[in-house]
Amino acid sequence: MLQTLSIRNFAIIDRIDLDFSSGFTVLTGETGSGKSIVIDALAAVLGGRVGGDQVRAGSESANIEAIFDISKHTAIQERIAARDLQGDDADCLLIRRVVGAKGKGRVSINDHVSTLGTLQEIVGGLVEICGQHEHHSLLMEDRHRVLLDAAASHGEMLVHMREAYTAWRAAESAYEAFNSRAHDVSTRREMIHLVLADIDRVAPVLGEMDALDAERGRLAHADKLKRGASVIESLLYGDDGAIYDVLARAESELNALVEIDAELGVYLGSLQSVSREVEEIARALARYAHVTESDPNRLEALELRTGELRRLCRKYGGELHDVIAKRETLADELRDLEQPEARREVLDTERQMARVHAEGIARGLSRSRRGACKKLDTLVQRELSEMELGKAVFRTEVHVRADDDLTPHGMDDVRFYWTANPGEPEKPLVRIASGGELSRLMLAIKTVLSGQDLVAVYIFDEVDSGIGGKAADSIGRKIHKVAEQSQAIVITHLAPVAARADHHLCVTKTEEGGRTLSRVEYLQGEMRTEELARMIDGNTGNRATKAAAKAMLARG
């Protein structure tokens, strides 16, 4: 959800810092006070189009900052992590945008300098601004498919579709890659033969390098090892007064003591065991010293062998196991190249089977989508009828792509059709709906699909255009329902809508030092009642009007 929004030198706003809470927040105020400018600033910090003419007169730049809580939005966190733009808190998204009066600007994400394109990719789908055409996702037909899929509740089938599509494209790529190499098979075979011959001549063995290094180390220090082993053997056993002799005397003394105190016998076995171990170690070192000899010829052979193995590593892979793995891969490829038709048939069969599998899932998706169309249309129509759009017609159509063109989402294009006027034919929604109609339609759809998409924040502007009375109260209730799942921020001129809000912000326009400024105030208690009274008939002092405002708040 949106937690804070800070605006500096944007349009008629010199400085505003807003804290938002979950639920339903309403922005009210006189026409021209700057309510929509707040939404424009939010759209700008999300990557929307903004020009230098929107920088406050006399300022070099506008600065907008927003902080979002994304703890429940793993898709957004994954997008941030994939671009290495994490901040100190993985649950927080901090966006700053600077718009220069001369057109230049800057974008930062979690204090990392970024680009406008990256920003748009990261926040895509996080905030839905309803009412401004340039930001309205209902004007993007890909969004129609997403909304219909949410109504159809076939998320598992969509996962299978993406997996099947990926497998089919991989099989297609393997087949195409094999065919693209066909004209150069002879050259490729010759090259592989040369590499295999080079590796096989050396015949590397897994783990061989470590064994060679160990043996080289022993031969390089053979004289030192021989002398050292002999010295240790003498100290342990060979010399007069060696450790073995000392232990023998100790054993003799202990035997004498045991005759006096039998309890000391427990130590006799341990002492005898130590003597035997010393003797065995000494004999082993003697044998080691006897067989260890410097061997310049063997050392030279080891150096040559190690050099050959290192050459293979430099030429074909970082480590010896990489070289061996490469040899296996090339040998497999050579077998395929020497039997090209058989391999081609295998790859062709695999791609055809993958395509058939993907098409089967896509057709199942098409059936599910067509079945969901009537359900979505009926539920949306019911919601619209409560917002003085009962005579409007909303219809969803699913069209199979030409030549059964497959995508990761299936083979369908989904399109919403609309008419707000009885007797007029429905036309594609993207061509004819007004901003207010789009906002109410999005509200209707979101009410139907509440909680089933990524959107964390819904901004409704113009949603109450041309309505009043019962319809306004209905819109307020629907927005409140949406806000139970997603944060909702609404600009309205209708008191029944504002009365349903959990939080109320009032935007006012003042003049200071000959300059026009916008200010935002949090309303509670009597101040909120007075603002609702103003919205009802413009008279905050009328008792009847204030009573009506209090009644609205009580219902809300």
C-alpha cells in the first residue's frame, strides 16, 4: 500500500507531505483546489508522463517521493531483486522522481539511480489509476484477458500453459538450431574430431590433477622426507635411549609397583599399547625412508603430464572436470551429427508433441474463458446498475488468434465491448468509454474480483461524474468493499461517497505573497461534518445540512 507521498514544487503545490493508511481514503475540496494535482504527482512518481511545464513557476525542478509497503507483493519484490535494486528493508519500496523545469530529470529506486523504463517495469500493476486515460489499464486489451482470467479462477491452468509454452519454444529452438547447423555439419564434425583427438591423446582422469600434485610434492622434497623419516624413526626406536626404550623401562617399573598395589594394573595395558604403537610407527617410518628416493626422471614426467592437463584446462575448460564434461558433450553431439536424419526426426517429433500438448492446454483455457464471459458480464452489469449505468451494456468476447498463434497465456485475445447509450451498438471499450465511465466500470469489475489481483492501490478520479443520490451512496459502499482488500484513494465531489471513507483529506487553495498554493488537511469530527455539509449544498452553517452530513457519517 501507499504509505507516504511527498510533493515539492509541482504545479501549484509548493510543499505537501501526506501519510496514508490502509482502507478507503477520500480527497475532497473545491474545484481547482489541487486534488487532481496530487493524483498527477503520484502518477508521475510511478513513471507517468510529465513535462517541465508542470514544475512550479520560479523553481528549477519538482521533487516527488513515494514510499510503498510491498510486504504482501512478492512479484514486486522479485522484480526489484532481479534488477539488484533492493533497499535496507525488503518490504519497502522508495521511489524518488525529480522533474527539471528544462526537461531533464532523475529517477531513483530504493536510493539506487535508475531509469524511467525500469521504474515502469517494477511498479507495473501495483497502482491502478482510474479516470485518467493515459494511466487507465482498461484501455490496454492485455488487461482484459487478465481480468477475465481472474473471474475464471483457472490460475493453475495458466501455470501449466506457461510451462507448456516454454517447453514448446525450447523444443522449437533446438530443432531450428540443429537445422541451422546442417549446412555446416562437415566442418563441425571435423572440428569435434580434432578436439576429441586432442583430449583423448592426453586421456585425463577425473581427480588426476590432485594425485599428480601430491606425487610431485613428494618427489620434489624426497631427500628431506627421507631424512626426516629416518630421524623420527631413530628418536622413536632406533637410538639408544629412544622413546621405545624409555617406555620399556616405565613398563618394568610399573610391573614392580603392581606387585605392591594391584589397582595400578589398570595403567599397565595402556602403557603396553603405547609401546606397540610407537614400535609400529617407527617401523612404518623406516620402511618409508627405505623406499623414498629422489627420481629426477619421474619428476620430469610428472611435470610434463601436469603441463598437458593444464593446457587442456586452459583450452577447453576452467578445471579438469570441465574438460572431461566437454568431451562427453562433444561426443554426444558427434553421434548426432553422424546420424543427422535420425536426430532431426527425434527433434521434430519432440517439438510437435510439445506443440500438441501446449495447444491442448490452450484450448482448455479458451473453453474456460468463454464459460467465464457470461459470469463476468452478468456480475459487472449488476454492479453498474447500482451506479446509474443500468442501461449501459458491458460484454466480453474471446477471440482465438489467427492460425492458433500460441502465447504464454494461450491462444486467445480478450476484448471488452461497451455502450453507455441504449440502442447504440457495443464497440471496443478502448475506443469509446469516457473517463468517468471507465472509472465506474473499473470499480464494478474490481468489486466483482475483489482481492484477486496484484493491485495494491486503487485511485478513483471522476468515478462520480454525472451521478448523485442513491447511486453515489452505492459507489461509496462499493469502494469501501474494494478497500477491504486493496487500499483505495478517491477524489470526489459527492458527500455520500466521502462519508463512506475511513480517512478524509481536504485540499484547499490559498494565496500567500501573491502566489497560489495548495494545502492538505486531515479532517476529523466537526471539521469533517462541515466539509460534508459544504459538499451537500455549499452551506456549512445550515443546521439541516449539518444534520444530513452527520447522518451520512453515521451510515458510513
